[in-house]
Amino acid sequence: MRVVVDELRCDAHGVCAATCPEVFALEDDDDVVRVLNDHPDESLRASLQEAVQGCPKAAITLEE
């Protein structure tokens, strides 16, 4: 699985970073979320799906 963030859609709300900090990071001066690991372990799938669903801008996708 691969995590993709559409930087044009991301408004840095930080929902994903709060939901799955193993994969996403957002610092105070960031304009978009940073992906720390774009090929995370399968054990993180549930929290990643929660981050995808919780993103208010629908900027995150998971590719198989």
C-alpha cells in the first residue's frame, strides 16, 4: 500500500497527523501535511483508513 497526499487539496488541518502520527506529520509552520512513510506497514491500515475518511479536504488516498 502507498500513501498519497494531494498537496493542492491539503489545507493542513492535521486530522491525519493526529489519527496516524506514524505516517503523517504537521508542524506549526507547515502548509501541508508531510508523509513520513509512504509505504507503511499493513498493521497501520485501520488508522490510515480513518485518516483518509477524516480528511476534511479528501486529500489523502491509499493506493494498492
